[in-house]
Amino acid sequence: MRFLSRRIVIVFVAGAALLGACRGVDDRAAPSSRGSDIPLVRQTQLIRAKVAAGATLASLLRAQGVAVAEIGDVVSRAARVFDVRRLRADQPYRIEKAVGGALERFEYEIDGDRVLRVSRGQDLQLVADVLPIPKTRHTVVVRGEITREAPSLVAAMDAAGETIDLTLAMADIFGGEIDFSTELQRGDTFRLTVDKQYRDAVPGSGSSDGFAGYGPILAAEFVNHGRRLRAVRFQPDGAAPGYFDEHGVSMKRFFLASPLKFQPTVTSGFSKGRFHPILKEVRAHLGVDYRAPIGSPVIAVSDGVVLSAGMSGGSGNMVHLRHSNGFETEYLHLSSIAVRAGAHVHQGDLIGRVGMTGLATGPHLDYRVKRNGVFINPAIAHRAMPPADPVPQAQLAAFGAARDRAFAALLAGAEALQAAAPETSASPVARTHTPPAGPPTRRRCPVRRRRCGAGSC
């Protein structure tokens, strides 16, 4: 009996050991089995292109081979966050799709600040978002000079390494004081501080860093024929940001100096008796002719209402605006018109484009100004216009502090640039124009019609 019990115990122990061994094999085998699975990498194709003229989101996706079954879903989800009818020609987009055409990611650059993205979420369903494009900002000082090689603001800004956008911003600030088409002279200088924006790569987009445009000009100085003009950007409480001179007077005038932003040439001035090149007779020329390329934008010089917009005999396509205080302006020989009768326009709004319709020998703009029904010389009319509202008295202290900081940064940056870039004949922007010492040059003032100091007009 004792022998039988001993055999039973031995059999039990052996069975337990065998069972444990079997379990050990199973535990070890499980990881080995899982480790043998090889994850498959989904092959995708990345397409970069620009929106074709007349394309819709659906036609764009179809042309790039996105699966037809998914196009409707992509358009529907994108429309929840963005008006897909506003797809613009020449804007870049990116498509990442699987080999079979299934969409992985779609990105469309709405503008320089936003991107529309449609991609798959964790549940593999399509999700649409409008995301900001990350940017970094650097404040820089830009300097330039009007020279024989760079006789216009456009050319001088280009010589300084900047783009037309900064030229337009500068012209907007000083456009009420300087007619950049007629009043620039060699030796005129400018300097300004501005935020330059650099685009960071959008995560997952494959886009690279690069210059992405300008922020607002922070402070600026323009020396025009010895007359030093300064402007600083400041936002009064409860008002939009604006530009003001050292004393808090608005740089914005009731009238802009010109309806063309930059670089046109005056081919014929205001005159009571001019020989007409087509009619071959002497007659009054009641405006100023600016030669400019066909299609150049023409803007409203002041807020107003459109009295008429259309063909007007020898004046060709013409826009006629009525402003406050008895003023009217006319813009003749346009190639196209951007407004309609009865519409309200604001200073700087596009109203048409330069052309040569009507009695015209070449592309130009005939710009005319009336006051109380009588034509006056547009070339000097804007100087008599009052400025916009100044900085409120209660905020002059805050304005003064902001002005001093801005001008100190402008001066310090300009001095640093001058030290880093000594004067050379090949680098006109490295030079600084200094008005001659002694009493100011006396010239005939276009406003007061008499001799006056160069800085007193």
C-alpha cells in the first residue's frame, strides 16, 4: 500500500511538471508568434500644384486622381469650415493619396496666413480644419535714397532689397504729403522700421521656411527736398491704428496727393489753354494727365459717393465721385471700372484701371478736381486739405512715450546699418543724405505761391 501511494505521488509530480513545461512553451510561443507579424507601410503619393483657372474643389480632386467615392465627402467636410466657392486660381495646394486614390491629406493655402486641411483622424474618418500658418517676425530697419539709378520710390525700395508691398505701404503713409509721381528729387532719403514675417513649415505639409510678407510699418522718415517728414504708428483707445507725426497730427489727409500709388509720369498739367493733340486746337485742360501702363490701379483720393461710372464721350470710361465740403473728382480714359453709380467708396479703394478709352493718344489717366462746381488744379489742391483727427488730448502722454520708443529704435537701427555697410558707389542704400548746413534753401512754395524756407510749407 505504501509502495502504491509512493507511485501515485511520483505520477502526480511528473504530471505537474509536464503541465508546467507545456505552459512555459505556450507563454514563450505567444510573443514569438506576435513578433512574426510584419506591419505593411501604406504607399502614398504626394502631389504639389496650383489651382487652375476656373477649377472647383471637386474638379481639382478629380483631375489629381482622388477616388471618386471620396470626392463628395471631402467637399462636404471642407465646406463646413471654408467657402469652397472661394477657391482662387494660382494658390498652391498639396494632395497626399494612397495608390488606389484614397485621400490621406489635402491642403489648400487660403492666403498667406491660413491653410485649409482635410485629413484622416484616428478613426480614419476625414476631418477638415482651417489652421494658421506659423510665422516668426523680425523687426528690421530699411533705408533708401532717390538717385539717378533709382529715381522712383519703387526703384529705391528695390535697390534696398525690398518688394513692391513695402513701397505701397510707404506711399500710403506719406501720400497725403508727397506726390510720389512728381515731387521726388535726387538726394531724397527714407528709412523705416517694419516687421518682416518669415513662414515656418506647416507640420506635415512639407513646405519650407521663407519670407512671408511684411507687418505694418512701425515708424518712418522721409526727407523730401530738405523737408523732413516723420510718422509713427499708434492706436488711440477705441479707434483703429493710424499714422501720426511727432505732434500727434494724423498723416492722413482729406485728399491723397495722387490717385495712382507710385511712379506715374505727369505728361500734361492743369492749364487754361493747351493745344489738344487730337482735336488740334487750343482748349483748357482741366486736370492732370498721368502716364501709366494700361491696367494700373486707380484709387479714390477720398471717401465719397459714385455719381456716375461708365462711358462719357471723349472722356472714355470715366468715374465721377462726390466728396464732402463741395469737392468732386473725375477719373478719365479708364480701361475698366470697378464701381457702380450710387456706391460709397473709401479713400484708397480701387475704382478702375488706367486705359486709353475716348480721345487718347496713349495709356494715361486724366485726373480732375472740382470745388463748388469749379475745376481747380489737382497738383496742389491736396496740400490745402485738412488732416484727419489727431491723437486725443487725453492720450498724448501715451502717444509721446510710444513715439519716442519708435523713433529711438529707428535711429539706432539706421546707425547700426550705416556702421555695418560703409558707403560705396555700388551700394546707394548705404548712403545717408544730410541737408546742407546753414539757412534753409529758399524756393517757390507751391501752396503759398511765394518764396519760403524749404521746411516751412
